[in-house]
Amino acid sequence: MNRFRQALVAILVSFAAVADESPQLKCDVGPVTRVYGGSNWLVYSCDDNQSLVFVSAPDSKAAPFIFMLHPSAKGYQLHGEGTGNKQVTDAALKELKALTEREVVALVAETKSVK
């Protein structure tokens, strides 16, 4: 499991750098499991205390897929990448776009409570 987590962190950091031209983020806090689009997602928060990364669970029809949600001047920006089932990832995208700022803040806090 430790090797999986290390590989995931490397992928998430690379994804964060591509998704936004700001300094690289470390997104390894958590995860908590949530269901979006009828599929399980592992949710991690980043060291900026504002951004979230949603990784499709290994047994999910959405796998492999990653979404990153981060603040911008226009509110939150959502980016996705992967080759999972498009119908499932589109359904998750719709739900993730509907997250409120309060829900994002709560998710960040919840990831930080994971030991």
C-alpha cells in the first residue's frame, strides 16, 4: 500500500502542476471515500489547504481517472484526466461541479482528520 501511495502522490503532484501553472502542490492528505456519479472516489487534499484531488477507486468503472479542484480568480476550477468509463466520469463531473465552497472546505477538513 505504501508504494501505491507514493506513486499516487507523484502522479497527483505532476497533475497539479499541469492543471495550474502555480507552484507544485503536494496532494497526499487523506483519503476519504466518497461516491460521485455512482462510483467510488478517493478524495485527497493538498498542502495549499484549498485544493482537492479525486482519484477513482481501483475497483471503480471510472478508473483510471483523476479530477483536480482548485481555487482560481473565477471560483473553483475543475480539471479531469483519464481513460475511465466516460458515462461514469461525466456523471461524477456534473456532481463535482455542483460542490459549494462550504462543501469543499468541509472535505478538506475531513481529509485532514484521516490518520
